[in-house]
Amino acid sequence: MSQTHRSRGVLAADRETLLEIADVLDVLCDARVTLDPEAEHETALRVALFALLDKPTQETWEKVREVEVIPSYVPGLATPSPLGLTLGDIVYAFGLPDLICPSRRALLRALRWVAGEHGGPAQG
């Protein structure tokens, strides 16, 4: 490992965590596109979720828990409902309290779970 790399403070565990976050975001965005082909441009969602997953804090949780993560369909409609599943909905459905910020591990598990439930098998 080069000295430059060490000076940034990135440890092996941090890289593994970043790779896991990236994988979960990819799986989640793939699930969204499967449900709604119009949802291809996910930059804002990725940024919001990455900020929370990188450093889960109550302040960040309160900013992003109402972000729609998974589009929802009402039977008989060809387009997604305006009431998709928010991050708070997902965490609550996964069995976690939705008013306090879950741990990174719990958030990652909940997001993998919802991607598997709504977008086919989750990887990893």
C-alpha cells in the first residue's frame, strides 16, 4: 500500500464497507428500473442513500427517511402510484423502528431485503 493511500485514512474495513454500500445501491437501483423503466436516472437517490449509509446519523435520517426508494403499483394501473415505498416505510416493514436512525448494518439489510422482495433476487 502506498503512503498516499494511507494518508487518506482508508482502511481495509472502510473499503469493504464502501463496496458493500455501492453493491446495495446498485441492487436497489436495478430493482427500481425493473419496476419502473422510467427510473433510470438515480443520481439523487444514490447521493441521498450514500450520505446516510456512509455516516448514519439522526440528522441525515430525518432528511432522507421520506425519500421514495421503491415505486409502488396499484392493481389496474400501468404507471407507478405517487405513493411509493419510502426509506422509512422499508425500515418499518423490515421490523425496525422508523423514528430513530437504524445502524448501517440494519439499513443495508433492509435495503437488500426490499430489493429482493420488489425487484427479484438480491445479490450478495
